[in-house]
Amino acid sequence: MSNHRTKTNEQNDAEADVESFRKDLGPFVVATEMTRMAMVFTDAKEPTYPIIFANESFLKLTGYQRQDVLGHAFNSLLAPGVTTESLNQVEAAFDGESDSDPEIHYSRKDGSEFWASIFISPVRDETGRVVQHFISLVDLTRYKREQAQSKMLIDELNHRVKNTLSTVQSIAWQALRNSSDPEVVRESIESRLIALSCSHDLLTRESWGGAGLHDLVNEALKPFGVSNGRAGRIEIGGENIRVSPKAALALGIAFHELATNALKYGALSNASGSIDIKWTIEPHTEGDRLVLHWQEKDGPSVTPPPRKGFGSRVLERGLVLELDARVALEYRPSGVVCAIDMPAPKAASDA
């Protein structure tokens, strides 16, 4: 609290007023002391509205001793840097001209800050003149913190929804571009939306705090390994490194595209092919890198496609833009090989 003064006649008068309260309004003062709501009285005869009474709940909320606040202007409790708008709101409340209870930023004795809603009621003498103000404060700190948290979550949700809609738009556009057959378009869009949904489900189970690579790969490849004995033909190696939600969504789509190609043309299109998926963290002068390898073998002989489809674009462009990755996609005769080299995740929450 600013403008601390030594004990003055004004403060002595304030303490005398407290004693007068106890005599004239004894039961009321006792009730005020007992309540859990922070309350103060101020002197309306002075332009700065000095505090002439503070109950125990107020002292507990602010950390002050009673002698610290008696005789001091009510606004001396406000946090440093309080806005002119806030000061005007407090003044309007004292004048009885406020349509709502101001929500103001205050300082405790130890320098910490809190938000409170204040309700100011005039106390009149027998002539009707306002001689004091009775002020109750409701601590809003927890509410403000939850409000800020909710806003952050809503902003994050909006960001994710926009990114998801952008991905869906790209999936639909590429599907329509690659075929005019409605059934082919439907199947193409549907399978990719299911893949996107699987990644969303995984992240939701993890409270959107990221996902482990083992879990992500298993989720992405589940539709491709549950039938015809393919599960034993997919080998996965590497620690369950957690990646960010952004990386999980991008990699989930990438693994789906690689698996779809393997099912149609590669290692999963015959009875003997297999896929080896592994990853490592490798040191680099510009920072550690997460390097993922997808390698197919024992499938049909592979030839490069005549044109790049959606899957190739996802791998060679999408991962570069989304994850700052380096992607090498090779159509070797012995099988497709894809290397994804990206910055290693520092923490699962890095988005």
C-alpha cells in the first residue's frame, strides 16, 4: 500500500471512530467481524475516503494489520499501474452512479495482487447526509484465473478447429482433383477423415498434451494390420517419444498415406511383404533431430508413380510446412523408403 504515514491525529480519530462503532453499532460490528466477507468502512466526509474500520476477513485477505490501513485512503489499496478507467469506476461507485459492482485490481501487504468486486453502500446520518461508506469485497482471483484459463483453452480450441478444417479442406480438394468417380472420391475422403479422427481420439485421451510415437503409429496403422495376418508384418522400433499435438496430427496423416500406398501397391499388397518402422534421436549442430524411417520389403517390384498424388504431397510438402521437416521419399524397386528428419520435440506441449 502506498503513502504510508506515521500515526497522526487523523489515524487516532479513525481509531476513535472504530470505538464509536463498537458502542453505537455493537451487534453490527460484531457481526461484521464474524463474517467471512472482507468489509471496510470509509469516512465520506474526506475526499480520499480514508478507512475507519476493517474487519478480520479484510485483514486476512490483504495481509495488513489494522493499524496499517486505518486513516489511509481507500484507493491506496489499489495495485500499482491501475488504470484511469478503474479509478473512475471506483469514484462512480462511491458517488452512487455505478450501474454495476466494479472489478478492481488490489495489492496485498506482501506485494502480491488480487482481483475483487466491490459493493459500496452509503451510511447516512439522521439528516440524510452520507457520512460513511460501507464496502464489501469479494475475492475474484480464482474466478479471474479460471476465466483466463478458459479463454486460453477456447483460443487453443479455435486454433485447432481452424487447422483441422484446413486439413479437411485440403483432403476434399485433393480427392476431387484426383478423381471424378463419386465412389472413389467418397472412399478417399472417408478414409483420411477416419485417420484424422483416430489421431484426434488419441490426443483427446492424452488431454491434448501430446502423444507417444508408438501409440501414434499403432493408432494410424490399426486399420491396416487387423486383418489378413498383416499385424505380424509390421515391425515398430524406437522409444515411445512424445510429440506435440501438431506433430501427432501431421504424422498421423503421413503414416496413413504411407500405409494406404503399401496396401494398394506395396508391401501390404501381397502375402509376404513387410514394413519396418523405426526412429531415433540424432544429435546435430543445429539441435537434436528426430529421424523416422519407413522401409518396405518383399513386396511387388516398385516403380515411381507417373504423377504425385495426395499422399506424396502430404509427405513432401505438408510435413515440411507443418513440422519444418526434411523428407526423402524413394520408390526403390525393393520397396518404398521414406525418411522424415525433423526437430526433436523438447516437450510434448510444444505446439
